[in-house]
Amino acid sequence: MIKVVIADDENKPRKAIANMGSWNDLGLVYAEVTNGTELVEYVAKHHPEIVVTDLRMPGISGGELLQALRNYDEQIQVIVISGYDEFEYMKQAIVTKVVDYLMKPFSKEQLNSALSKAINELESLRQRRLQTELAVQYYKEEVMTQLSEGRAFNLDNFREWTGIPLREELFYQVTMLRIANFTYLSKQFSDRKLLSSEVTSVLNKILEKRGIVFQSGGEEYECGMLLYMNSMDMDRTEALLEEIVAQLRTSLNIGVFIGVGECYYGVSLIGDSYQEALLALKRSSFRQDGGIGLYRELNILTDTLLSDQGKKIDLLGLAVLNGNMGYIREWINSCYTEITALPMIQITSMTDLLMRIWRELELLVGSEYIDLIDRPRLLKKAQEIEQQLHVELELTALRELCLAFISEVELIMKKKQSYQDWEQGVIYDIRLYVENHFNEKVSLQDLADRFYISRESISRLYKKIFGTNLFNHIIQLKVDQAKLMLVDERRVKVREIVDRLGFTDESHFSKTFKKYTGQSPSAYRNEYTNFSI
């Protein structure tokens, strides 16, 4: 919401303005003050973006008031209200570039039109400021790229755009900062770039006249700082960085890892300091919640416990192969517990371990426990998580990502098992149905419509469960009944058996009977009854 302050020493006009403004519709909130002195104090303390003010109030003249507001913030939007059509007031309003000059009495429409103009002007200023910031940021990134690659660049342009002094008598040092819990924190912001902007804002306030902030390779979760100092300030770098770590933790609940390159005399070795800072960020040992890693103290030995975890990945892979979700969940929690117990971690070794673990978990997508229809959705989810694993370093958030994926896989597996149990029950119902109706004309489509299951599933599952084709079973039932009829109902004609059991004709019946029994119907009847057809 945009903050507005209404200033008028007369209560009735002030309340009228408060009642006429379409504050909610315009996205505004307002406060009231009763004189010019109070207005200046309010602006200094609360930083409103829009001021609606009378010019004739006790404590300060109209001209002094307008100039004081402009001196405090050039971008503050001022709407002047006045009951006097005086040239001097209008002149002062023009000089100080007020948004509008409203003569009392004015309408609700006039007031809201003036407020809308102020809002539009604020948005225009914001867009111009953003474009300038982006241009400066782009130039900083380009220069840092040139510096890191040892290429020449225009010192005068760099000074003009960044305000940083580049002189041979100064010392320069590059540090690289990475947000430990970026993915987790970005959920609290409407835009991931907003989180990066908040971090940059904190850094700029702390680094004022001591360095600049620049993005590193366009990654939102990582940025660099180019520090400059004289020989007397060289020992204060660590204290400055500790202040940054503490301030980010306090104000934004952000943990950060900072890699620090060496400090060099003059601008020619800034590129070396940049590369050292990158290496220190990747290879230093940090606390779980962040910290500072110095290039000069770099220890590139991989932590032994992380190596031990790597050896256990084979067990995780076996559990994935067998679809043992309980063990997989237990393995992830155990790994998390052991790693969080480490006093220090290395970003590179941690990232390598996480990616090895993830490569195993990803195999769940293609396992036999997941239906083809579910794989595209699960694969997309896996790809999203993999992107987050490259960014996130906060272990609790990483564990939650993995466990959420495991739970989704498990849910799909349970659904499949539940569906398989339902299918099996349906197939038994179908068997019972055909055993009672085998003498009728039964098609796969009829069964599919009756039992709400696909024809393909009926054929596949019937064969899987009973070891025989559905229609072979139906024919066997017909042949078995024909055998009984041939023996028990001696006087029944073959033609009648054909009609009652649903065979096409006598020829079809004879061929089918002989195929299943090895005898013709008449031979079978003769053998078991000594009665000739």
C-alpha cells in the first residue's frame, strides 16, 4: 500500500479530504497531521510517498514547506490544496513540481484524479529507477567479467556508473556470497528476484563507501562484493563480513556462505581475487548455518563423514531397486542426522553427495512400481527438485524436498496397489459371471461395460491370475457341459446341444469338442454310454 499524509490545520477540510479519497480502490492508506511543522516531522519519520497539504498553516510558510519536502525526498509527490487563488503560491508549486494544485472547494473526482496522477508518477519513477539499476548492475557484471578474465576495461566509465574509486594506491578484495536457504526463503516472497533485491539492499547499506555488490553469472542465490580500502582498513574486512552475516540473519533470517579472495594492491589483480573468492566459496569448510571461508586458509580435503555417506549409497540404491520406501525414508533421515552433526561442511562435497543421492532417488520414476501414465508428472517433479538441489544448501529444506518426493512416489505406488487389488476382485467377479453365463454370447466389450474395466485389462489379468485365456476358459466350460449332456442326457440331439451351448453349428461344435477331448461327440458318447447317436 502507498502511504499518504493529509495536512491541514482546519479539522473540517482535513476530514472532508479523508472522506472523499478512494483510498482502498487506489491502494492507498492515509494519516493526518494538523500543521506544517508536524508534517515535516511526520515525513522524516514515516516516509510517505504522497503528501496532500494546505499551504497556509501555522509553524512554517508555504514556500518553506514545499522546499523542505523536496529537500527531504525529491521523489515525494505533493498535492497542494488552497482556498486562495494567489500567484505566489502557484509559482512556488510550479517551481517545486507539485503533482496538482486544487482550489477549495474541489470535488471528490478532482481529488481522486490528483491522487491517481501521483500514483502514476510514482510508478514512472520506479520504472526509471529500476531501468537505471539494471543498467548499472549489468555494467558491474560486465566489468567484473572483464576483470576476472584479465581483459581491459574503461576505468572512467566504471567510476561514473558505480562510484567506486579505482586507484593504484588502494587495496581491492573480492568476496562471493551464497544464500544457504534460498529455495526455502524464496517461498516467502512473491518473486525470487525480490529476495535477491532485499539481500542486495542490506549489503549496499553496510558497504556504503566501502564496496559494491554485483551479481555472479546471473544466479539469484549468489552475488559478489568488490571491497576497496586503504592499508589501515585491511584488517577490518573480516569484521565487516561478520557484520553482513549477522545482519542478514537478524533482518531477513538468511544464512550465507562467504568465500573471501586475497586482498591486492591496485586494480590489476582484482581478477585473481575474484577467482580465489569463487574457490574459497566452493572449497572452504563452513558451519551448517553459514559462515566465512578465507582463500588463504583453504582446506580442500573432503570431509570423511561425507565420504562415508557416499559408501552407503549402494544400500540406498538397493532399496530403490526393491521399492522399499520405508528403508529409503529411514536412510534419508539417518543421512540428515549424521550430516547435521558435522561441525563444518564444504559446499562442493555437500553438493556432490546430494547429487549422488538424488541420482538414486530419480530411478524410482522409471521403476516397475510406477505406471507409465504417472511417469511424466513424476519426472517433471523430479526435474524441479533437481534444480532446487543445485541452489539450496539448507539441510532441513533439502531433507523436506527429498521426503516430499518419496511421499509422492509412495502415494502413487499405494494407488497402484489399491487399483490392482480392485482389478483382481473384478476379475474374480468376471470369472463367476462367465461360469454362470457361458452358454450365452459373451464378448469382451460386454464384460468391460458390465464391470467398468477395460477390455485390455480383462485379457491381461485373466491370463495372469488364472493362467488361461478368457475365451479358452469359456470354451472349456462349454465342452465340459457338452460332455455331461452327451452322457447324462442320452436322448438329446447334437443339434440341441449346439443350440443350448451357443456353438455356431454342428461342424463347429464337433471340431471344438474333438480339439479339447481328442474325440468326436459321437465317439465320446459311445465310449461312455455304449449308445450310438
